[in-house]
Amino acid sequence: MSRGLANDELLQAFMLEDDSKNSTAISLDNKLTLTSGLHVIDEGDAEEDVSQYGEDTGMLIESIEFEEIKKPKDGGSVFESSLLMANSIIGAGIIGLPFSFREAGIWTGLILLVGLTLVVDWTIRLLVFNSKLSGRNSYQDMMYHCFGKSGLIAISVFQFAFAFGGDTIPHVISSLFPHIVNIPILDLFVQPSGLALISMVIIVLCVVVEGPLVKPELRGSENGKWDFAHPQLFQSIGVISFAFVCHHNSLLIFDSLKKPTLNRFATVTHWSTGVSMLACILMALSGYLVFTDKTQGNILNNFPDNDFIINIARFCFGFNMFTTLPLEAFVCREVIEIYFFNNKSFSNTRHRLITTLLVSGAMVISLLTEDLGFVLELTGGFSATALAYILPPACFLQLTSGKWWTRKKLPAVLCVAFGVCVMFLSTFLSIAKAIK
């Protein structure tokens, strides 16, 4: 409670509300250092935007969004950061979305896809907002600040499981990346991420074009094609969550901005999730409406091996994995470094060894795994739901004071409850189906 009161006092000290514009500016002559780790630097650089946080989704009305004040630094623009986040979203998971519609039913699948996009958009921004409240700049540090050692263990397990699970794709192309110092590491992947997005557009177009042309014997049954809902609803949420969750990368992408402010990051998040949702809906409908009950976890496997157009899509998918893998490996490596080697100096040998083991382990598991649908269900149901729907609102509840049923905190409480239910049900049902 004392931590929540301290953060409320911090917000009151740094947030001035203008009834006409909902924004104002603060100027200070000297540098002011706060106990939370926030800094106001130089007169003229100190600027604060006050707005309704979460008004786009309607999930958090009274919380206030403000800009972190920093000096200009090297980094990416809003457009470049949007490419990074969109590439993190539109990755391996998109080829499993037709399978999620098979599990949930076409109409329920559409509702889930749109609804979960809004929730993910909100929790991504809430995660960065929490980092400003706590004065921590990584997911692990923020969890440790809020929940101590148990929080660090929880986030380490979920982040590692999600990033590593996302690498278990048979088409992964692996390579080693040296340690980068003094420049934002994510800047190096902006151009590859742009190319990767183009490759994913090609994949979607290939499925849209080739789907109606497949032979009748490859098509699925028309029975139940337009059903509103199917029994495997919770597994479907896991698959969709796997496709959309990029929370493990969000703080890294936030720090890669030239001017990392909450308003600019909100723009990045809205554009990335919006474009990703449209691409995912197109892919899901194009694949499911053709193959229905025969839809596989990897929609590309529904097409013949000698289909030239689909082979182009398969090549593009492999290229996308080539550009996505560094982001995921970076997260896994960061988890290991923070948890096991936090107080030790950087070692290039250790860096290369950890990276090699991560990539090699993912490749071996991917070669032994034929059912991609199970991987998407289990990884999404267990780790993606925790990263997206449980931990960000849980941190917010810990960092703020007040009764849980207030308008400020109730959306976070409901989101945590939703995430816990989905995580346990989806994980249990996925394992039970695999055993059968």
C-alpha cells in the first residue's frame, strides 16, 4: 500500500490538468531526480502531456498518460518502431489463425480476434505506463519491484517460454548476433523488419489467391462451416494470443524510439495492432473458409508441396523467421543474463554460448515437432496469456492505491481474472487433447 501511495503522490506532483486541452507544460530550472527513477532535465525540455489513458479502448478512464522527459538520443522514428512491433506481431502466429477459427467457429473467432486486439493494445501501453510508475525500464525489473523474487521468477518463466516457444518452427533459419554497445540494438533490425512485413503480405496474398484454386479433394467439409461457435474456444484464445502478444518486446521497442514518450508509443501501438488485426482477419478467413475442418496449425501445409505460389509463401515465411528470431533470441538471452548473471560483468564467451544453445535447442525441438497447432495452443495458452492479460494489470494494481472496485482499477482486476481463467483452461485442454 505504501508503494501505491507513493506513486499516487508522484502522479499528483507531476500531472496538471487543463480542462480545455487536457495538457500542460512544466518548466524547471534545475534537474530534479525522483525516487522512482524519473528525471526532468533542462528548462524547455520538460514537457508533459496529460490525457485520458486508455480512452481508445474504454478500459481505463481515469488514469493519466504523460510523456517521459528525455534528451534526444539515437533511435528509431514512430514509423520504424511500428515496423518492429508489427513484425513482432505478424510473425509465426499468423499462419495458425485459420486453425484458431476452426477451433472457435468463424463468428466467435472474429469476435475474439477483434476483442483480444483491443485488450492487447491496452495492456501493451499499460505495461509501459507501469514502467514509468515504477521507474524500471525492463519487464523483469518491474516485476521484481512489484512482487519481489517471486515476480522475477514468474516473468522469467513466462518470457522464456513464450520467446522460446515462438522459435520452435521447422522453417527457422538461425545465426549468431554479436553484442551491441552504445546504440539501440533494435535499430539494426528496422530494415529487415520492413522486408519481413512485405514477406508476410506476400504470404497472405498467396493464401488468398491460391485458396479458391485448390482441388476439391483438399477442401474441407461444408458442414459446420458457418457455425457461430465450436467447442475448442479456449484453445483458440491461446492461438490468437500467441499471434498477437509482443509484450516481451514492447519495452525494448519503446526504448528504441528517438523520443520515447507514452503518446508516441501509443501511436506505434495503435498502428501496429490495427494493421496486424486486418492482416490476421484476412489470413484467418481466407484459410478457414477453404479448408474448414481440415485446417492445420500451419495453413501452408494444407496446400500441395508442388504448388509454386505457395512455395513462394513458404520461402517468405522462412525469411520472416530469419528476421523475427533475433528479437526472440534477444529476449531469451536477456532473461538468462538478468536471472543468472545479473551481478557479473559481460562475457563475450557466455554471450555466444547462450545464443548458440538457445538457437540450437529451438531447432532440435522444431525438427521433432510435427503438430504446430499444439505448439501454438500450449505456448499461447500458458505464457502469452500471462504476459498479456495477467502481469501488466497485476503490476498496475500493485503500483496504485485505492479500492479494487473503483473505475480506475476494476478493468485491471477483470483483465487479470480473464487471463487466469484462459491460462489454466487453455493449457489443461491443450495437454489433454495431446495425450488423447
